[in-house]
Amino acid sequence: MMTPNDYPAAFTTSRRIYRNKRVLRETLVGWLFVLPALLMYATFVLVPILLTIHYSLYRWNGVGPMTWVGMQNYVSVFQIPNLIGTISNAFWLVVWFSFIPVSLGLIVASVMHRVGTGRFGAIAQTVVFLPQVIALVAAGIIWGWLLALPGLVNQILRLVGLGAISRAWLGDFNWALPSVGVIGIWVLLGFCTVLLSTAMTKIDPAFYESARLDGANWLQEFIAITLPLLRYEIGVCLTVTVVNALAAFDIVYVATAGGPGNATAVPGLQIYILAFTQRSVGLASALAVILMVLVILVILPIQRLNREAAL
Amino acid sequence: MASVTYDSIWKKFGDVVALQDFNIKVEDKEFLVLVGPSGCGKTTALRCLAGLEEPTSGSIMIEDKVVNDIAPKDRDIAMVFQSYALYPHMTVFDNMAFGLKLRHFPKDKIKTRVNEAARIMGIEELLKRKPRELSGGQRQRVAVGRAIVREPKVFLFDEPLSNLDAKLRVQMRTEISKIHNRLATTFIYVTHDQTEAMTMATRIAVMNKGVLLQLDTPQELYDNPKNQFVAGFIGSPAMNFFNGHIRMHENTMFFNSGKFWLKIPPKRREALANLMNKEAVFGIRPENIYNPQFAPQNVLTETVEAKVEVTELMGNEIFLYMKTDGTNFVARVDPRTHFEIGDTAKVAFNMDLFHIFAPSLDPDNPVAIF
């Protein structure tokens, strides 16, 4: 019997050439299919990234000649307290924009899943999701009014006898960042809740019934069943909200514009100010590159966990 | 080990009545099967016992204790779900140990119990795997194993075999029967498959539309169905039914389908007396219809002419799908029978083994006269 290894040499060669040709053709056709999307991606993502890296190595005001400065812009980011401060602010915002909405979202979703079926559930979901539909700029302005000295929040505080702690929340050095954080919670909670409660409806009710027969209470069900089965969706929520926190711009810009002082300055805002008002495109680019690296560093482990959960 | 009593249980979901005055006493160590078509209330009955549903009225007792207000976990029951409900993120061991961990069993005791249950179910080598790495049959075993670990007073099974292929189903059927013998505990098993019910049960409860129609041993259900629904539900192929009337002609009683006349043996006349000239349904099981050539001796038969529509050779027998006077029926005849499709053939009805149902007495649920 002849096995493939016993083919005459010439025959094997011709077969290999034939196969190589076919593989080549398949590869070519594959690239052709990908090309349109790739072109778009390159034009709007890859080229800007490369240009940003390129600019970050120069001193440039955006129009005039560019001066090569090497890594100086990066060194500056870490030396200027205002700039390094924006990065620490960004990480504070991760707590407000990501951890709190995701944890709170889990609680709200599981309460809605347990209690609110039918019309009540639908209304609750709509209300919670509403902030996602409102333009962030509008949300920022509304919250600006609510949190102002004569705003509704302070009025309520005074009404319940807590007038002593009332203040201009967004103008207070200590309270501005948490106040912006609260706006973030309000915006992102809906997203997390809707995503997580949709995922919860896909969990087989028999899991919970079986656990109830086994004697699990609400908390044990939550820890042993809900959390592990929602790992993938929690990962998605974390990814989206962490990116939202680290790359925050619109809410902060409208609510506080980074103030008071630099109390709420975040990298996204600082990049904008550096590039378009101070005309330090090189420094802005360096900060942007650092922000990008930070986002990737934070997101990668979440994504890896996610991939394991999806298996 | 315990008896279970359903005492006048009603369960309503809004306007839908799922259980109507449901009464059963399940004896200790019994294997009771609740069987019926989808939506007949059998699963609701099981879930009420498990505590996953609350009966609208009536009481459920385990041993002599009313359990209506007792939490599911304190009822000392274990349930095997149709979907198995194995936690996908836990290993087989953790799945089986979950209930014991929640009950704060010591670790070594959990291990002994899980290993023992795994040995009974033949899944010792799967303990470290996750459910997704198991075949359907293996998952089924784990699900049963998880119930065994708990050593409950009552085992509940909710259509546990319906996700398995036919061959595996037959195999698991015998395994579950074996486990019942071995554990000597009360089993309550829900299925829509009458074969499962017939092969496993000590007693079967046939249900339809939330009503318990008959509770009997498998043989009794087969031989003496109390109404037309039970007669048609138990047995495969199902019992054949012919609509017609009871008539008297020259001092002889007949069942008249319109086209054919079947002479009713004198000994059964008395029971049918008050059906005279009324509507009746004649029921006969496929194995009681013969090819006249091979009909058993000493059996009273009546001949009926019918058209052969399909023949199915099963090896040891032939299923003849026939039609007469607009009514389809099936006959299980001797394999030596050679009927051609399209032929009009004569078959013999065994007139000792037939049933008469009277729709005129209860139109919704024709009762059996005999």
C-alpha cells in the first residue's frame, strides 16, 4: 500500500506547488474581504495613533515648525504636578465611574430580577436606563444646577436639617471630584443594570430553585450562582466603565471644566486644554499616549478574565 | 423514608387552574409516577411538594407533618431537574457537595458522602470535571448523584430523561429503578412518556387538565382504564377507538359503528343495558386485533373489513395501519401476515378483550363501562 510519503518525488513537489498556490489564493481573497474594513480602521484609528506618537516626540504649537525633543514631553508629564495629578484623578474616577456603578448595578439588577417582574420591572428598567439616553452635555448642565449652592440638593439638605453640610458641591476642592463621580454613577448605573439584568434573565431558573432546595439564602445564591454566571457580563461592564472613567471628558468639561483649580482635571480634559488652548500639541500627545497605555494596562487583565469566563 | 399526602390541593395561576382538587397518598418507599400530556399539572404537583410553588388551597403532608409553611430546604427532599441544573462553574464534586456545604457538614463527611454517591452512579472518575466536559448521560448521573448525596426522605424527578437520546433513556430508566430499589426511599417522578411510567412505577397517576384521572398499578391501568383518556394514553401503539352505538337486534346485542356490527358476548350485556341505542365508543388494543389466519384458538372474535394503508414490519410482529369507515386503527399482527398496501383485508377483533366508553354519560371524559 502506498502512503502519502511513498509518492514519487516529482509528484510530491507538484502537489506542494499546487497546494501553495491554493493557499496563496485563499490568503489573497481573505485580505481582499478584510480590506474595506481595514482601510477604515487604518484611516481613523491606526494612523491617528501613529501620528500622536509621532507628535509626542516634538515640541509643536499645531501650525508652525516642529522641534525634535525626544522623550522630553514624557518626562514633563511626570514632572509637572498638574499633569500627574490628572492621572491620579482619573484613577479616582475609576472608583466612581466603574466600581460603584458595577457593584450597585449588580444589586439593583438582582433586586429587579427577584421582585420586579411585569410592568413594574419594565418601568424601573426604563427609569434606570434613562440617563444613558440623555446627552451627556445636558446631563452635566442639569447636575451643575442640582449641585449648585442654591440647587435642589442643598435645598433638600436644608429641608431635612442638614443645612450645615450644604455647599457648592462642584466648587469645593474636597467635594468636586466625588460630586463629578456621583454624576458618573447616575449615568453609568443604567448601563450596568440593564446589561446585568438582561444577563440574569438568561440564567436557568432551575439553578436558583435547586439552590433553594439545598438551603441557600439570597446572599449565598448571589455569591454561588449569580456572580460566577455573570462573570462575562461583569467583565464587559468593567471594561466599558473603566474606559469611561480613564478617558472621561464631557461630563467633567460641562460640570466643572476641571476646576476648582485642578481638583477635577482628568487626562482627557487636560489633553484638550494643552492642545487647543495652550497649543502644546507635543505635550498633549505625550499625555494621550500615556493615557492610552494606562487604559490598555487596566483593560487587558479584565479582558483576559473575560475570555476565560466565555470558555 | 416517608409517605407523602396531597390533600385537596388546588393550584391556580391567575385564571388558569393547574391542579383541581388533587388527592394522592404516596406510600413510603413507593415509586409513584405522575404522567400526562404537557400542561396537565404534573410538574405543578411536584413543585408544590418541593415548595417551589405554593398551593392555592389544600395541604401537603410529608409523613404526618403538613409542610405548606415549611421552607423548601427544611422539607428533606431532593429534586432532579429536567435541565439538570448543574452549576457550570463548579466541578462535579462541588456540584454534589453544594447542598451539604450549605448545611455546614464537616469536610470529611462531605467527601465520604459524595464519593459514595459517585460510586453508586459510576461517576467517580468525573468528580474533577466541569459539567461542560460531560456528555448528556454523565450530566444526568451527576444530577441524580447530587440528589442522593443529600439522603432525603423523598426524591423528586422532573422529566429527568427527556433530554437524553432514546438509547440512553432506556439505560437510565433501568438505572433509576435500580437506585430506587437500593435506596428504598419514596420516589415521585414526573414524565409525559407513558413507557417510562409503565416500566418504572409501582403506581401511576394519570393526569389531564389538572385532574387526577386514575391512580393504579401499571398493569391495572393497562387492563382496566377507568376512562377513554387513560385508555388512549397508556399503551403504545395507543388503543383504537371506534364511535358508534349499542343496538339490539333479534335478541342479540351489537356495537354498531355504522359500517360494521360487532356481536357483544352475552356475559357483558347487562353492564351495557342502559347504553341501549345510545352513543358509545368501542376501544380495542392493537394486540387484540388479529390476522384471522393466526388468531388464537378458543377466543371469541368478530371480523371487520378494512383497507390496509401502511404496514410496518417490526421483526417479531407487524403493525398494520388500517382504515374503515373513516376511522383509522392499528393492529399488531403475526409477522407471517402478508397484506399488501391498498388491499381490503379481514381482521379479527378479540371480543373478550375490548372496552366500551360512554360519552353520553360524561361528554368531557367518557367513562369506561368495562
